Amino acid sequence: MSPVLSGVLQFVALFAALALVYRPLGDYMARVYDSKKHLRAEKWIYRLIGADPDAEMRWPAYLRGVLAFSAVGLLLLYLLQRVQGALPGRLSLGFHSISPDQAFNTAASFVGNTNWQSYSGEQSMGHAVQTLGLAVQNFVSAAVGIAVAIALVRGFARSRTSNLGNFWADLVRGTVRILLPLSVVAAVVLVACGAIQNFAGIHEIGQLTGGTQQVNGGAVASQEAIKELGTNGGGYFNANSAHPFENPNAFTNLFEVFLILVIPFALTRTFGKMVGNVKQGYAILGTMVLIWVGFTALMMWTEFAHHGAALQAAGGAMEGKEQRFGIGGSSIFATATTLTSTGAVDAGHSSLTGLGGGIAMLGMMLGEIAPGGVGSGLYGMLVMAIIAVFIAGLMVGRTPEYLGKKIGTREIKLAACYILITPTLVLGFTAVSMAMSGPPGQILNKADGSVLHSGAHGFSEVLYAFTSAANNNGSAFAGLNANTPWYNTTLGLAILLGRFLPMVFVLALAGSLAEQQPVPETAGTLRTEKPLFAGLLVGTILIITGLTYFPALALGPMAEGLS
Amino acid sequence: MSTTTPVRTAPEGDEKQPAHESSGRVSGGLFDPAQLVKSLPDAFRKLDPRVMVKSPVMFVVEIGSVLTTILAFKKPGDWFGWTITAWLWLTVVFANLAEAVAEGRGKAQADTLRKAKTDTVARRLTKDGAEESVPGAELRVGDLVVCEAGDIIPGDGDVVEGVASVDESAITGESAPVIRESGGDRCAVTGGTKVLSDRIVIKITTKPGETFIDRMINLVEGAARQKTPNEIALNILLASLTIVFLLAVVTLQPFAIYSGAEQTMIVLTALLVCLIPTTIGALLSAIGIAGMDRLVQRNVLAMSGRAVEAAGDVSTLLLDKTGTITYGNRRASEFVPVKGARQEELAEAAQLSSLADETPEGRSVVALATEKYGLAERSDTDLTGAEWVPFTAQTRMSGVDVDGRKVRKGATGSVIAWVEERGGTVAPDARSLNDGISQAGGTPLLVAVEDEKGPRVLGVIHLKDVVKEGMRERFDELRAMGIKTVMITGDNPLTAKAIAEEAGVDDFLAEATPEDKMALIKREQAGGKLVAMTGDGTNDAPALAQADVGVAMNTGTSAAKEAGNMVDLDSNPTKLIEIVEIGKQLLITRGALTTFSIANDVAKYFAIIPAMFAVAYPGLDKLNIMSLHSPQSAILSAVIFNALIIIALVPLALKGVRYRPMSADSMLRRNLLVYGLGGLVSPFIGIKIIDMLLSLIPGIR
């Protein structure tokens, strides 16, 4: 079988698997968030944290819940890393405490569902930080994202109320009823396929060539499951999903992509169910699928293109890719991980072809919405839908409305603020970083010498880093030594602002929408459940993102890829 | 080009068609290129930054122009810098020109109105009944003034005493005088209009300076124009896009320096101006002004732009039956003979009996006889020796005695009594015919004759409300647009149902009282719908105020005019449908030009980015898919295109995009194709052509 065919077949299998679970999972999640009952375990948690899960919250209260919970998580994770050196035995595996800037960066990264890692897991984090700190945040940061998305969906679904549900109930349910059970199943599958799951110490192993290598054990499979399911992406090991303990074979590779995509896609069904019109969910799904399929096809095309003798011999751009996944598996993974704010990698993104790197970057620049991070993908896409409805909706001769809610001054103000945040963070921080660096050809970033390459590729490394951080992706282009005080701090800030500022506007938007009285649908209403609208939405997303980042992309991946 | 003078339909002019030409539609007023030249001084006056700041997008362009001017002065030998500077200033001027042209059309109308508002001297009545002369500007609410033939009415008010004919052409343009009388629904008079006959006493209801004519002047001049909610929202979106592009351009310089391709400020400014949505930013206010203007052209005054926008969103139309759906009066539609009588005989008798009948019903009988039954035209003067029997409330019949024949037509009971009185026979089916017509919602008139064959009933004239032509199609179109029509009538449900079915409205409200109307509006609004209605009476006022779009007839009371948010000077209720279309067209024009403007940017990137960076990264020259002549000509072409497209689109902004009623789906598909795809493709062609022209100029590299 040719590598191209194998890639396509893998994609088809993935597509079919996702299609199979779409409805049951989406419906289940809708029931979870609409349910009036509490599980016994949940009641214990509510009693423990002193929350009343039945109290309805207005949007400021909901937001306070999100921010307070995340702030506490940030502080705990920071402290845990700072005291690691004092922890005994296996808890620390003998690693030192993490430096303040890196501890901040890591805490921000995991609380912000980004999982940018400026550290190397097997060389710095013991079992305590990995399991009690990072893995816990992998669950709850994902649950926070879904909760905010559900609040926005309620904004559309409800009318003449200011209540958006209860944050604590949404948080706990998302964790207990969705993420935990799915992770258990996924972890078992991964273990069965060869991923490791233990609390072993560091083993010294002799290599074939005579040297020695240190190999860690750890609760890898369980963390791997939630790493993908929660679109987190923080690897147990530095090599992330390219490491055989995390991702042993081609099947687990595809299975991990499945885990990455399954919740974000299924949430569109949940959305359709909750607003009482599943077709609206399908339109959003269609938009996401169109972008996802298009990007995957483009990625495969650039990676399979044979330029030069070395690539021809390998059958494509094999540098930096794992032999066991091939170009097909790696392209599918790279596209899924960058379109979903996951950031797990099974290949070196720096080794993607120039244009392939650009596609990965553009995928993140879309704002992680196709299908995006768990929850964040849905709310990001809905905000884009509001923008598209506003521009195009005018063309049917009515004040724009989406799902019966008018898109007026207040709504457009909030949506506009939302779409301003990430470009500001990405371009602003990248510009300052580049201004600090010297001209090409020299060792770059005189301040700390962290960019490895010169020219367009060097620029891409920095642009990729801030794109990844501000969009909460977490994948790295490699090549950039990000463990410097400058990058640890600025990337940490980009992550936090890129995660929580949008949530402020999304929740405010939800509050504003919920208060409205719905406008009944007539023949004069823009039909947002039709393919025409999905196409329009794709166009709006591509044009707005394209226009924002075109100059930057031209100087990075395009300059590299077109030469 | 279409109408500048709207079709004026006098309130009584029920013979005319409603202002509905399938070709004219809501396409707007005339656009004359000479107006561009005339408005040029205004366009320059608007360069004042305090004015410019109201349009954030164009304000950024102005700042950019100032910046490049300073830079050009620093390097006076740089032709490129000067050319870019010139075109940037032109971009700003063109934007101002669009707005100035839109406003200019209102100004002309305002001048005409001002002439009507010459300072009048009012004859105020003092408490003891004496008259004193005071300037019109000193009148207070509640003052009583006297106006006699030849006087200009000094202010808005209600007639409290007397009746007069008034020339309101200063406001409505309609030269036929109207009657104004105390009490009832025709008591309102407007300042600036002229009393033609008789004497009336008017109670002033409006302060000087806030009169109808003052408000009208402000409205047509655009002085009172406030941004509408949707316009504000669009401005916010445009401002945020401007910020995004500002960010993209400002951060580009460090990237460029790193890449070894530092850019001049002039090039960066040119890029910024090309990217920010200048096309829609420049035309946005012109679109709004032109939308109001299109209403003014149709003699409708919208008291707020908000109401015009709401008109586009309306999902329920309340239409008064009489005057809107049907002609004002009942008309003969059919002659139904009784058994044993001939059709021609009945028609001839009906015609004869009505020759001297000057009521609309009577005239319609004569018309029907000639038009449908092919009888020769006759007039009452043709018959010598005829004795006309006029209609009285006692006899309830009218007719004629001529050449020994007596013909009568009238209310069924009276005519039957007349025949029986004379010993004649009443055909057995006369009553059943009569009842059939009543039940179908019509009014039966019995026709009887007494001649050599004796007195007998010939048959029945079927009088009915005649639905105006084209109404059914109109309502079908409205339905396709998602608008529900509700007919309001005082008729009984049976009659109402028959007319509603014939006209094709979706629903009707029979035996409607003002309270019923109000309740209906509230019910619709509770379901989230926007309601539009027309009204003229004082008892319509609460409903007009409650409706989202309330169009008051100019012939109506001041209370109605105060309560509505639009006034139709022609007092033609059918116009409500046009108002809805104008509202929709306004929104579509905005959306279409926004889409066009944003789609334009793609081509500009392909022109400018390779021009900026192909030196540093030769591979980027592959993006120069238009294969433009040189970096300078590429950038210049994009800037020139960006400026010229504004002027090119001014007529579209003023006229509004073509609008035909259709479903939202087909409308979106069509507009996306024209303005989305068109906006994507056209600048590639335009920039290429400009570049080819530029490359012909010697000295341009």
C-alpha cells in the first residue's frame, strides 16, 4: 500500500469512528448539563467545597467562579512545583524545585488548558507534580472550558432570564460524568496497546551502542488519555506523543487523534440539543469538519510532496517524523492537534515542510475552533458565527439575528473584543520579542540566545510559540529554547490572557443573549442551519484570520516554503 | 433612473393605482454626477478632524494622510511619497464627498420648506375676545389664533372653531386643497400652510421651533440624524477590524527589520489604509442618509432612523381594509337578474336609475353597465323630460321616471314594498339572491321597474368592496419575505373573511375597536415580532405609539402624528409596504458593501506583500499573481483602487442595492455572489488595470 493511500485510509477510519460516537456522546453531554439530579459523589464534592449546585448564577457570578477556581489552581500548582525539591522519594524522583519563572509558566500553561511545556517531563517533574498537579489540571481546566461553552449555549437557549446555570455544578459534572469515565476507558485501551502505567523509579538502561540511558516509569497511560480527551497536550515525556511509552503504535496514534477530536465535535450536537434545534448544531459541525478536512488534506499534500532527492527516497518529508506513524499518521495528528488547542505532537513541527508548518500555525490562528479545544472550540466558533451573521445577515434585509437572538450593539461589542484578544497577544508579543533580537545571521535574541535558527525559520519559531500560547494550543515548533525568563514569563502571560479574557467576553455575551426575548423565525430570517451559512462561516473565518496574519505568515512559513 | 417625483395618491383618489410600479420598486432617487462637483466644498469642510472622528475608519485614514504629508515634505524629491500622499488625501475627500452628496439632496428640499416658514404674524385672541398681532415665534402652547382666507397658519395646532379649505402644498407637494374643521379627525393644521377660504380659530399645540415644519427641515437636512442602532453596531465592528489591521501593520515593522527588509512609514501607511475597511467606512453614513432620503422622496417623514431600520425587521403588518386593501367605497361588481328577467334588461334599468346618482356607488353602477355589459354610454342630460328621484333616508331608494317608465333601485325592503304597493309581483328568488349576496360580504341593491308589463323586480346589483388590483401578488411577496399581513376592519366577521380571502391576507381582525388593535399589537410583540401599522384617528394614537413602526397619515389628527414614528404626507396607507422595503434595502446595502469592502482586502495583500518583501525573500514574488509592474506601482495601484472604488460605489450607496422581494435564502445567495465573490475578484482586475496604466507613465519604475 502506498503511504498516501494508507494516510487517506487512516483518515477515513478516523472519520467513521468520530461519526459513530457523535450522536450518543453529544446527546449524553446535553443530558448531563440539563440534568436536575446530583450523583452521590458529586454531592460529597459540593459539601466539601461548600457550593450550592442548584443556585442559578448570573454571568458575573459565573465568571467569578471560573476565575476564582482557576486562580486557586494556578497557585496550588505553582507551589507544588516550588516545593518539589523537599518532597521525599518517588514523589519527587529526586528532582529539584522548579525555578519561579518556569513554575509560573507551567502552572499558567496547565490551568489555561494550554500545556505549553518549557520543561522536559522526564528530567524535571516527579510523580507528585505529574499526578497530583498536572493531571488534575488536565481534568479541571478542560471541565472549565466546557462549562463556559455550556453557559454560552444556555444564553442562546434561554430567554428573558439572567441565569446561566451553576458553575460549580457544570465543573463537577463535566469532570465526574464526562471526562473521568471516558478517560478510564481510554487509559485501559492505551495500556492494552502498550502504553505504560506505573509508579516506577528511574531505570538506567544500557544502549546497543554501549552508552546508558535513563528511563522513567509513571502513570503515563492515564495522563495520556486525559491529555488528548481534554485537548490539553502536555506530554509525560518531552517527546510527547512521539514517545513509545505514550504512543506505542500506529493504532494508538489514530486512537489518540480520535480522543482529541471526539468531545469538541460532539459538543456541537450538545449545542443543537440544548437550543432545541439539532440542525443548528450540524451547521456548526459542518463548518468545523470542512476546515478540518481541508487542512488535513493540505497538510498531507505538502508533506507528501517530494522536493529533492532525500525526500524522494523517503517518500515524503520524513525528517522529524516517527517511522511507525509515517507521513499520513503524522499529518493527521499534526492537523488535529493544532486545530484543537491540544498541542500534543507525534512529530517535530519544526521539521514539517515550510508550508506544512504554516498550515499548523494557521490552524491555531483560526482561534482553535475547528473543532477547537473542549468547550473553547464551541464558544470560539459561536462567536465567529455571530460575526458572520452580523456581516452577512444584513444582506437579507433584517437586523442580524442568530438562533432568534438579535445581534445588536452590545453583542457585537463583546464579540469584537473577543476576536481582538488573540491577535493582539500573538502579534504584540512576537513583535516585542523580534525587536529584542538582532539582525539575521547573528546569534538571535541577544538577550538570551533562545532562537536556534536564523532567517524566516527563526521568525517562525517565535511566531509559532506565541500563536501556540495565546491560542492555548501548547504545541511547540521546537528549535526555540523557551526556558528563559523572558519566554517563560511572556508565554505564561499570553496563555493566561488568551484563556481567561475571552471567557470574560463569552460569559458577558451569554448574559446579554439570555436576557433577550427570542425573535420568531420567518421566511425572512437568515437560515443559519443551511449549508450556505456553513460555507459563509468558513469564508468569514478564513478571511478574517487570513487578513490578520497574512503579513506575519508571509515573512515566516511562506517565505520559507515558497523559496 | 427612476422617479424623483413620487406617485402621489390623494386620500380620496381611490381610482388611482397604489404607488406600486413593478419596475420602480424602491430603487431610489436620481444620482447626478454634477452633484459630486457641487458638493466638493462641503467635502473639504468635512476634513475638520472634529467631524472626521465620528467615522473611526476614515479618521485613521486622515491621520495617515497627515503623516505621509509630513514624511513627503521631509523628502521632497520622492515622487512615490507625494503620489501616495495625494491619493490618501483623495481617499478621505472621496469619503466626505459621498456624505456631502447624500446630504446635498436633502438640503434642496429643506430650502423649499424654509420658504414656507417665513416669519408670520399671528392674530392672537386675547382673553376678552379681542385680536392682537404677535410674531409667530412668540406663540405659546394653548394660544388661540385666528386665520382667514389668505393667511398663513402661524403654527401647528387644532382647529377649535370653524371650517376652512387649506392649501398644504408647502409640505405635501399636493396642490389640491384639503378641508380642515373643528372636532373629529380632520382638525389638525400645520404651520406654514395657507388658508384658502373661510375663517378658523386654531389652538396652538406646538412650541415655535419644534413645529412639524421645523422637524421636517431638520430631518431632510440630516441635522437631526442620529446613528441608528445597527449603524452603531456596524461602526463598532469596523473599528475593531481597523484595530486588528493597525496591529498587523504596526507589528510588521519589527518582523520586517528582523527579515532585513525594513519598510518606510509611507509604505506601511499605504498598507494600513488599503487594509482597513475604508469602502464601507466611507459610505456608511451616506447609506443611512440616502435611506432616509428615499423615504422623503416618497413623501414619508421618518422621525427617527431607528424606525426605518425597524421597518426592515417588521414581521407583522396591520393594514386597514378601507383605503389600503380595498378602494374606499363599495362598487357594483355584478348584475344578477331574477328568474324570468333578462340580463340586458336589468343592466339597462340599473344604468338608467343611476345616471343622476353622483355617489361613488351610483357611478360604479354606470361604469359597470358600460364596461362589463357593453351598454352604450348615456348621461342624465341626454334624457329630456326625465324626472330624477333622489335618494332620501325615508324612501331609501333612488331612480327616474321617464317616458312612462319608472325605475327604482335601493334597499331591498324598500324596493319590495314599492313594487307590492303598486300591485306588482316580486319574483320568488329575489329574497334568496339578496341573502346570498349579504352572506358573501356584499351589499345587495334591488332594481325594480314599472312599465307596460306592470311593476316588477328585475334583479339585484351586487355592491362589494373591491380589492385593489395587485394586492394579492403584493401579499404573496410579503409572505415570501416572511411578513404576515393582518387586515383590520370594522366589518362583521363574515364580510371581513370574504374580503380577506379575496385579497389574500394571512389574517383579519373584524369589528375592530382601537382596544382590539392594541391587544393584537401587544400579542404579536409578546411573541417577539415587530409590528407596523398605519393610522389617522386620535383613537389610533395609542396603537401607533405601541407599534414598532407607526405610520400616521398627514390628514390625521395631531395626536396620531405625535404618536407615530413616521408621517405619510400623501396619506396613502398602502405605502406601508414600500416603507418596509426601503428599510430592508437600507440594511442590505450596508451588509453588501461591508462584505464587498472586507473581501477586497485579499487582492490588496497579494499586491502589497510581495512588493514589500520580495527583495528580502525572492520566493514571495510567487504571491505576485497579478504580475504587477514594480513594487512601487503595485502599492500605488492598490491605493488608487482603494480610493476610486469609493467614488465608483457612491451611486450604489445612494440608490441602494437592487431589491426584489424574495426569501432570505435566495437573497443571501444572490448578494453573496454579487458582493462577496465580486468583492473578492474585482480588485484583482481593477488593480491590474491601474498598474498597466501606471506602467505606461514614463519615469515609473
